[in-house]
Amino acid sequence: MTMRFDGRVAVVTGAGGGLGRQHALALAARGAKVVVNDLGGTLDGVGATPTAALAVVEEIRKAGGQAIASGASVTDALAVQAMVDDAMKEWGRIDILVNNAGILRDKSFTKMTLDDFRLVVEVHLMGAVNCSKAVWDIMRAQNYGRIVMTTSSSGLYGNFGQSNYGAAKMALVGLMQTLSIEGAKNNIHVNCLAPTAATRMTENLMPEAVLKLLQPETVTPGLLALVAEDAPTRAILCAGAGAFERAHITLTQGVFVGLPADAAEQVALQFEALSDREGETVPGSGNAQGTIEVGKAMRALG
């Protein structure tokens, strides 16, 4: 059965180009009404122009779809709320939020200013928080919502020169983990997408032959799956060049050391054993770690 979004309203941030544009076009092509949000700034977050968002809206309308443009900065909670209010006035609901907006200010940590660190975190993390907060109660009232955070391999696994970007992207995973738990009772599914794509952000980082494989449209099918009616929740989907994988944050079986005088030495000595991945699990929530640890202690202490 073809995946459709008829009657659904989607907000896509950073949708003036690259991945966001592809996401917006694909959602509209499958029937969604789309708020195309883009500040229209430079790659490092300077300036603003509505041109890019308006161009994507025009593309959608020419293809027979429905869309409105927003030039709101995701870092401005009041502007984000105004964008959401406009969507509600236009269509009366919001079903899908794709937190895609982002900037880069890459430098090694030793050369990075705190301002560059803060701004990247503000755009990626707080931008997603602002947008998610603005739609959250709407989705709760509807008993329906699909939210995607755009994370990154730089956050999941690290990348030289991207301490600010990686920190923000991994923070989005933490946000997703908790919102997916809190949203479950109201049918709000929250997931992460970790894309590898040729966009403004990557064009100077990869050879031409690789960039040709990593077109943004090869990632978007994964995004659609994460916002569909039968979407999973609490998933980290990795996507690039038409390939898809799932990442997990796992917990090993570990060891019990207790609190002898040489506890620190025992942890160091047994580090390989407690790192053994056989039988590792994906905890259902943060509480599970404590439950497992207390269980180990109670069994060991009789």
C-alpha cells in the first residue's frame, strides 16, 4: 500500500534547501499540507531571507499541493509560536513536525569560541525544543503526532572539529528518548533520523563521486517511514545513499564490584569484562539502569 499523508499537516524546519526541501516536497507529493520553514541564513547562521522557503512553497503549489512559508528562526520561541498559530489558522491541526534546521561552525575544540559552541547548540537543540514545545499540546489534544529530530553520526559516534555540532546532535537523542515515553499515551511517536547527505553542509567535505551517491532524496524515504501513521517510536534511523540502519544505545551485562577498599582498582582490572557486549540490552527507560544495578547488588550480597 502506498504511504499517504492526506489530511495531515506537516511542519518542516530548514526546508528551503537540501534535506528539508526534499522532506517537504515528498510529504506534499503524498498529500500532506506543509509549512515550509526556513530562516534563509548562511551555513553558519548569519542573515535571513524568505526567498528559499517561498521557492519551495511555489514548487509544492505548482505540483498541486498546499503549502505556506515561514521565515521564523527556530531559536526564537515567539516566532515559532506565531508560525504554529498560522498553521492552525490555515488548516486547524498539526500532525507532523520535522526538526531539520541547523547550522555549522566547525573548528577543533581548542580553536572554537564559546559563542560558536552556544549558537550551534541553540539552533539544533533549542530550536527543536522550541518547535516541539509549540506543537506538543496540539498533538496531545489530537491524540496524534509524529515528531522527528535530526541527529547525526557526529553526535552518535563523534567527528573531529564538530564538538559543538556533535554535542547538540546527541542531545537531540536524549530529547527524543524522553518525549517518546511522555508522548506514548497520546499516540505521539518521536524518532531520530541520522542522515548522511550531500548538502550545503557537506559539499566541501567529500569527493564528487561520493557526493553523487549521497543525494538528499536517498534519505527522505526514511523520514517518511518515521512520520507515517504506523511509524515506530523511539528509533534512531541512520540513512544515506539509499542504505538504512538502526542505531541503539545499549547496556552491557557488566559486573558487580561492590565497595571494597580496592573498588577503583577492580573496576579498572575488570573493564574488559564489563565491556563485553554479549547479552547487552536496550533499556526501556533511564530507570532501567538503576533497577539493573540494584538487582546485581542484591543478588551479590545475598
